[in-house]
Amino acid sequence: MLLLTLLVITGCLSKSKETADETYVLFIGNSLTYFHEMPQTVQEMLNETNPNIHIEQITFPSQSLSGHLSNIITSRTENGIRTRLKEEGEKTETEIKIAERKWDVVILQTGAVSVLIPENRELKVNPAISKIKELVANPKCKFILFNTWPSIHEYPERYCYPSRLIDTSIEKDTCCSPILQSLEQELQIINNSYELVAQKNNLIKSDNGTKYVEILTKYPKIELYEDNSHPNKYGAFLNACIFYQMLTDKKASALNYNGTIEPETATLLKEIAN
């Protein structure tokens, strides 16, 4: 009887330790995150070395971080959603997902244009991140800002939003990004803009944009884009390598996992992610 009791206690302690060692990661973002199942690719990488880390996601097409908190989805297709503003007492799908558990890591993704326009960055992006942080129940949760990349376009380029879509208090008609003159300058402005958001909200910032441009300039035969902005399977694999390293402090180059990527290309992408 004593032996049985000891075995039960030992089993409970082991189960408790196993549960305590589990890490839960939530991606919040849009198609720049979910294209080619990037979060699932991160999970496959983790399964090789850190199966105690579990990836989940709440991602919708074209959804901004502020939209994650304000929009009720009324219908959806493979490539788009229809939404309405939530009413008093309602919760969005993202708010419900955040409340499901005490997340250990939350990775926040919003497109580069949303941070390039100063008024949108200050009046939409920063308040949304602040609210998301308030909603996460784990006071020790780590928050990562997904620093994305330049889209494919001709230069010079400038992005603008109608001011009314940002805040009705803005007196001018449109709010615009700086004028972008080259790929290198655009990358610098994108990275600086994400850095301002990271500093404002005490976030860890990824460096995906820099890695994209490194491949664009040094290895132009490796195509990373599905279209003008979304990652193809190579871009998604590169992103997964970067987040694998951020979550584990291990080098992606040591992984055996290649997914559907040709071994030679996968090896190069892993090394660049380092």
C-alpha cells in the first residue's frame, strides 16, 4: 500500500513537472504569417528538438492588430473575410483565443505599411499592442514583434491611408509614409519603424526583413515571394527558421527538417537565418 502511494505521488509530481515545462506560443497576425503554413513549419522544427513548445495561431487575411480587437468576422472564404465592428459585450475571435490559456510567448505581426505611416503607428498599432498585452493573463509572457520585409515595387514609392480610417481627429485628408527611394533605404525605414514600436511596447523584435533583403541582394536566384508581398514556401521556411531560433536559442542550421524545400536551398536558408 505504501509503495502504491509513493508511485502515485511520484507519478503526480512527474506529470506536474511535465506540465510546468510546456511552453505555449501564439501567433497573432494575417496572411504574411499564415502563408504556406509558416507556424506549422515552426512546429515541425520544434518537434525535432523541443516538442514541449506548442505553436498555435489566430490569423486572418488582411487583418491589422487593431482589427483583431475590434472586428467581428461575419463570413470568410479561403482568401478573405467580411467583418463588422463588435458591439458592447461582444468579443472578437482573437480576444477569445487570447483568453484560452496563459500564453508563454505571443508573436505579433502587422504589415510594414501600418508601421511606416507615423499616425497609424501611434494611433492604431501601439494602442492595439498595449491592449493585447493587457489581455494576456501570464505576467511573464514574452512578446515578439514580427519585423516584416519590403514588398516588390518600383521606386520611388509612398504609402498613404485616408486619415479618417486612422482617427477622425486627424485634420488632414491623408497620412503617408516617408518617400521610399531604394530597397536599402526602405529596409532601413521599415526596421526603424518596427524598432520604434518595439521600444514603445517593450517587445523583442525579430529581424525577418533584413534576412529577406540579404537573400534578395546576395542570392537573387532564390525567390521568396508568392506575389508582391506574401512569402512563398521559401520565404515561409526562412521565417520559420528565424522564429525557431528565437524560441529555442538553437541554430536552425543544426536541424534535419527541410519540409518541402530542396536540401541545398534549405541548408542555405537555415544558415542565413543564423
